[in-house]
Amino acid sequence: MKILIFNTYNRSFLSDFFVELSNSLLKNENSVKIYSFKKDKGYKRLESGLEIKILKKGNKLFNYYTLFHVLKEEQPDVVVSNFSYVNPVVLASKVLGIRNNIIWYHTLREQMQFSKSSIFIKSHFMNLASAIITNSKELKEEIAKDYNQKPDKVYNLPFTTSVTTTKVDNIDLIHKQGSIYIGCPGRLNKDKNQKILLDSLPFINNKNIILVFAGEDEENVLKSHPNYKKYISQIIYLGVLSREKMIGFYNKMDIIVLPSLNEAFGLVYIEALALGKKTLVSNKFGALDYIKEDTGDISFDPKNIEELVDKIQNLLTSNINSNYFKDLYDSNFSMDQIVSSFNKIINR
């Protein structure tokens, strides 16, 4: 079966997921290629035989034209697209009569604050797809309800992460004896809710607790917070880190806390699990939908400061070790399971 995947190929764990998926599909005797837009054209062939073709990016009309001609020339059996590739790819696929025309959709409405007109347009392009893959139960329900898609057209599949096979680049952070480092990775903004960690400092009332943030501070979340100046000695901001340095970041932390108010899936959560980090996660993370085990002790209401403080203290003193979190990842986020489910979708 000839499969084309249209997504942004770059140095990110999401891009790595689609590469790993493609490599796994190749092992099943499929022909698989990844297409991506960038400033300059390029080509790459991996050891697995996976071809990655970089198309020259232009204006919207140029991109529609380019993708139409790629699909016309390739004549694939299956097309998968996400993000900005969706509209031109599903339109061209429909015109060219490609039966398996799949959208892989990742974003909750509330995360992006989509307007009514944007939802109207997106729903009409979704109508052109043969199937839609989402990464959480909440997002699947949102696609059916808000975008008027038939529920039997929408499927749930999780992500995996390549974080355990990525080269480590240590961060410049000395772990002071007696201090406890609580890491919070990801873009800093209202929806990611880092505010609750700053709010919690007076309740934790422990000068040995150090909050460490990594990611772009889009809205000046840290310095604008009322507790910032008072607790500045307990706050470290590392800025944006490369994926190699992100591994170094995880390795230096005693606990990871992920407090988002909305998270369709949350790659950062399974990264922390895969590395065996003690992790507290907001109960709004879609990745929790895939975990069969009870997560009550390691998840929390992202609007409840007292619950967060209690669970931080409990996790610091509990007997839960690194293997517990690694096992959660291994037993619930298997590429073999994802490939099996994907094959069922394209062969339905």
C-alpha cells in the first residue's frame, strides 16, 4: 500500500513520532513517504528506506497547487495530513478520488480559541476526509459535536515518544544539596497554567523547593505574577531548550508538574513517563484516556491549589519509583498497538 504523510518535518518529538510511525509501516511492506514544506527544497532518505521530500513553501495558492500536483503524480492509496496541510491535502484528495484521505487532528477548540467562522471552514474540509484521527476522548467528542462529523468516522490513537533514544545534552544547572527541583516544561501562557505553581509557593512554605520552567514565556507569565519578586530565589527560568537539552532538563528534576487547563493529548506527559520521572499531571490531559491503571494519586484538578500542594508533598514522600512511571508508558503507549489500529482504519 502506498502511503503519503504530510506534516512538518523538523527537530521535534511530534515530527519524530510520524517518522517512527512511517518506519513501522514500512516494515509491513508498505511504501511510505513524508512530505513537508520549508523555505528551500530538499530530500532525505533514512536507513530504513523512508523518503522525506521537502517542498518549497510559497503563498497559500502556490501551496495548494504544489500539493495537488504531488498527489496527482504519486497517486497514493492512503493520505495522512495534519495542521496547515489539512485543507489543501483533503481538497486535492477529494478531487483526485483518493479513498483513504485521513486527517490527524491534534488541537482542542479552547486551546486555540477558534472563531465560529474558523470552525465553519474547518468542518467543511473535515467533510471531505474519509476518516479523522484524534488523540483523546475529549477531542473525538468535540470533532463529532462541534464540527458535525459522524462519530464512526473519528478514531482515537495516542502518540509515542522518541525521548528515550534522543542524545542527551546536559543543562547548566547545579543541583544544590537539600533542594528539591520541580520542573514545568512547555510554553508559558494562561492555558498552560504555570500560574498555579507560583500560586502554590506560599502554601508549600518550603525554601528548598525550586521551580524550574523551560519554554517560551509568551505572555510574561513569570515576572508579572504577584509572587515572582517575593519568591525569586525559588524560581529558575531556562527559556527555550533544544530537544537534546530537554532530556538534560528532565534528568535534573526531582518532580515534573504539568498543570494545563486544556490539553488534547500532551506529548510532554508521555516524555516524562518514558524517562521514568515522578510526574503530577493535570486531569485535563487527554493522554490519561489511554492509561488503564488508576492515576488518582498522580493527577490533579488544575484549578485546585490545595490538591496540587498535597499531591506534591505526597509524591515526594511516597515509595513510587522511576520504574512505576516507565511501566505506565510501556504498557499504554506502544507503537505496535498504534500501527495495528492504524492498519484497521485504512483497511476498514
